[in-house]
Amino acid sequence: MGLPELEVKQTIALLCLAAPALGQDDVPSAPIATTIRLDVRTAPLIDLWFSLRADEEPPPYDAPGRELRSAAVRAIDVLEREVGSPLALGLVEGYLPGATDGAELVAAFAQLPEVRVMAGPRGNRRVELRRLATDAGRTLVAYEEVWRSEVWPAREAELARKVELLTLTFASERTHPALLHALSALGLRRTESDLLLPVYLTLDMPWPGAVTHRVPGGAASFVATSDAEGSLLPEIVLHEALHQVDAAFEGPSLLSSLREALAAAGARRNDQAALPHLLLFVAAADATRARIAPEHVDYGEARGVYDRSGPHAAEVLEAWRAHRAGELTRRQLVAEVVTIATGAPPR
Ligand SMILES: [Zn+2]
């Protein structure tokens, strides 16, 4: 059985934040030269939060602040289970970039709705979002001091090395070449305002190891580094950055055209979400190979994402390659993907 329909809807809403809609008579203004840059960074509170979420085993006996850490892991685990999915947790994690410490995070959680109705496999559930998040935040605060003095310094040094390496990997004055490559491939290049794309590196994170959430004033990505060897890490960073641009993008893009065409043709809901996402995957992989590491193997291949992207993934990837080789225009690619997904040419 696939994902329940409501769950998929929620996932799409969180991953593909609504771009501002143009009014009926609005004509997109001419593109102007804009700067789109990745801002790879790290923050102790964010690393702490995701490291607590990633803990599955009780901490070792000699771990600093063991009991406090266990309590925080349990409280965050309760929150995560109640909310129901790592993506839906964005409702809470969207407040992480704006807070410098746990106390500020707990204060920000006061803005959460008291009760949120969450869709799940067994119907809608009422989740006491503010109370659960505040409980989790308070246990984090109780452990934070030990963590900052005894655990964070070594992690900070390791993360600083990765931030430096990635910043060098993507370096360019105005727009990072690998990012530009992927943006052009997806038709996401023309934005009307500058975009700075924050990407927070953490050492650990539970599945899927990287996520992009809506945050006040925009979006932010969170990427775990410990399980991403070699050129997989820059591909993952690019992938998440593409989600941010896709969310902020004002005009039609390959992704928005494909979403509209799949919906109009009545494609299965899973395909409506998975196939544009598949193109985002392969565009990030292609850009990594073209601009960063010629021997790069796609994350989708290395980690089996392509195999898990539904029955049409192989054919869609083939159509993508034909498009990139100049054998299919963008419009033809969209039509081809719709035909593959629905078994009939689009009307
Ligand atoms: Zn994604």
C-alpha cells in the first residue's frame, strides 16, 4: 500500500511550500540579474536538536549528563511520534534557525497552535502541539549546558571543517556554478530577487538525513554529514537548496509545469509528488557530476532512491537523459513524463 492520500497532501504542502500566485492579469516582469547563493553554516542548537532526535540507543554509561540527555531524547521522541512524520515536524523545527539557545526555542514554541489536527493512516488526530514541543524544549534546556561545555566543542570543530570544505566546493562570486547548473536544468534560474539559501549542517539526523522546512521569512535546509561520504554530501546540499528555490520561485518552472500537467491528467497522487521530486534528485546529481566531481555516482543510485521512486522511475530518468541530450524539449519532456505516468498522452 502506498502512502495514504492525506499524508501525501501534507507532505507536499510542507516540502513544496506555496509560491506566491500571480493574479490573472499579472505578467511576470522581465528577469533581472540576481544572486542566488548557498549559505552553508552550523549552529549548536540545531546540531543538538537533531543529535537528540537521532539517538536510538540509551547514551553510553560515561556520556556527560546521561540522565538529562535520556530525558530529552524521550521527550523529543514523544513529540515526533505524535506529529507522525519527519516532514510534519517542520511545524516545530521551523523555529530552530531563529533561536540561539534552548530558552529562546521554548519561548518561540509559544507561537505554535495549541492543538493541530494531523492527518494519519488511521484518520485525523488532534495533537497537542504546543505542549509537546514545549515539554521537549524544556528537557533540551536542562541538558544543554552539559552538552555545550562537554560535547559540542569536538562536534563544532568537525562541522567547521565540513562547512569550510563545502564552501570551497561551491565557491563562486555571485552564483555557485553547480547550483546554477541545476537551477538552469529545472528552469528555476530566473528569480526576481536575491536568494540566500541557508543550509545548516549537523553531524547526525534520523531518516531521511536531510530536510527542508518553512521558517519565518522563507525556508531553511538541515543536512546531516556523518552518513554522506565523498561527493554525496554536496549533492544532498544542492538537492535541499533546490527545494528552497522551488518554494520561492515566482514563475513557471519545469517542476511546476510537470506538477500541473500530472494533476490535469489525473496521475496517481504518489506520482504527482514523486516524479517532480525524481527530476529534482537527478538534476542535483547531474550538477554535482558536471561541476564538482566527474566520477560522482547519483545519490538516487547509491542509496536506492531511484528504485523506490515508483514503477515509472526508470522510464522517467530515460526521458530526462533524452531531454538533457537535446532530443526532447522541456515541453516534450513534460508530455513524455505524463504519458509514462498515465499511459496516455496528455490532452
Ligand atoms: Zn527532496
